[in-house]
Amino acid sequence: MLYPIKACVISHLGYQRKNQEDNFLLNDGQHISKDEQKMFSEDKQYFIRKVLSDKTDRAIFAVSDGMGGHDAGEVASFLAMTHLCREKEQLLSVSRIEDAIERFHICVSSMNQEICYEARRDISLNGMGTTLTSVVFVQGKAVGMNVGDSRIYKYNGDKLLQISKDHTVGQRLKEYNLIPFQEIEHLETRKALTRYLGIKEQEVKLKCSTTDIFTTQGREWFLLCSDGLSDVVTESMLEKVMSTFYEEENVEEAVHMLVKMALDGVDGVSGGNDNITAMIIEIQGPSLKGEENL
């Protein structure tokens, strides 16, 4: 069975950054190319927008947020997306989503090795790294996987859920209840990553987090984003925007509004201080019980 899929992504430079260190991957291979990265750094463009509409039984989408001095962050995020693109056919040539998950873990390890190798080979790239967040669809089932703090949210017209896990110092402190929540919010190190692509595996065994496996029913929306969005726009505001445009069945306008809010700032939080990437994927599964009679 083929499932209708729509996706839209906008990646914006923001107001403070000189380079676009975010990147993304749509199922048809679209990502931010080296030429497009150059246009960002030369002030020839401030955002890029790409869309996809297809029917398929297998798909993969991803967002990455690079870090490192000079242009190292954009190199790391580019390497991650092009590596994933090369491995896409192998990852998706399965009949069970559990097999795709196993292959994704192997891919993450080889991706990390490639980024570490390039950092050793070129001293200017020393210390580079990137987050990775991805949603994989296989025959009506979906799963999210991530390394770092780029997020995945799921929405089906009811409640917005963050289904990814942040790999940060702040999240670790919350999990182990080491200090009061209010103190964590004021820690300068709370955003420091505990896992990312580019980490030396002799120091830390890198493993990506995996969400529950979801069976797609009705219209499902998945939001993938970098922290340029999630650090500014509160979860309640995310849900409000998703709800409005979900009812209108308008993925593109939802993405546009989310990026605009991240640029403008929300509830006293200044916007546009970081690169911003927002991607919404809509997959149309079998109708929920009763919908066919409406």
C-alpha cells in the first residue's frame, strides 16, 4: 500500500549567524548543497524552502544542526545529510521497521566515523559535530531517532507530543533529579550536548535514542526542528500553530508561521539568534474508525 506524504521544510539563517549550520534531508534527496551553503555565507540568501509530495510505502526525513568553529558546523551537518542520503536505499530496503531501526543504528556509527575522520584530516575542522534527528516510515509504521537536541514532535489533531529525547546536560540533570528544575533553567551548561555526531567513540559509545513505533492512522504530522525553533517557541505555541494549520490541511503555512515566530520571538524570548530549521511531514494512513462515515 502506498501512503500519501507531504513535506515542507524551511531553513533560515537567523539574524546573528554568518553561516547556515543547519541542514536537512527530504525523502527525494533534497538537502542544502555546498553551493547553497555558500550563498548563505555570502549574504546572497537568508532562507531556503523545499517541498515534497509523493506516494510511497517507505521514506526517511532528517534535520541536523552543526557546531564547531569557522565553517566546521556546516561541514558536519552536510556530511551527516549526504551520508544518510547515500545509505537511504539500504536503510529502507526492508519489510519490517524493526530492521530499518537496526540499520539506522549502524548508519549512525559509520556517519560518526566519517565526521571524526574528516575532523582529523583537516585541522580547521577539529571539534566539529552535529545533531541528527530523523523519522523513518516503513509500510504504515513510523519511528523517530535522534542524537543531540534537535527535536521530533508528533501531532494528529489531538495533542502535541515531543517524542525525541534531548541529549543535554540539563535533560540528564532532570532525569536523575540532581538539582531543582528551577535551577537547571538558569545553568549556563544546561544546553551542552552529551551526545552528538563527531564525538570520539573511544571516549563515549555513541548511540541514538529511538522512539516507540507508531502505526499511522488518519493524518499524522511530524515536526522535525533545530533548537533555533524549540528554544524560542514554547510547546503550547507550537501546539496552537499545529492545530490551526492541521485543520486547514496546510503543511506549508504551518512551517512558515513557526519559522516566523522563531525569528520574531515569543513571550519575551528574543528570536533569530540561531539558525532555524522546521520541517513538517504529513503522512496519510488508513482512516480512523468512524471517519469513513463522516
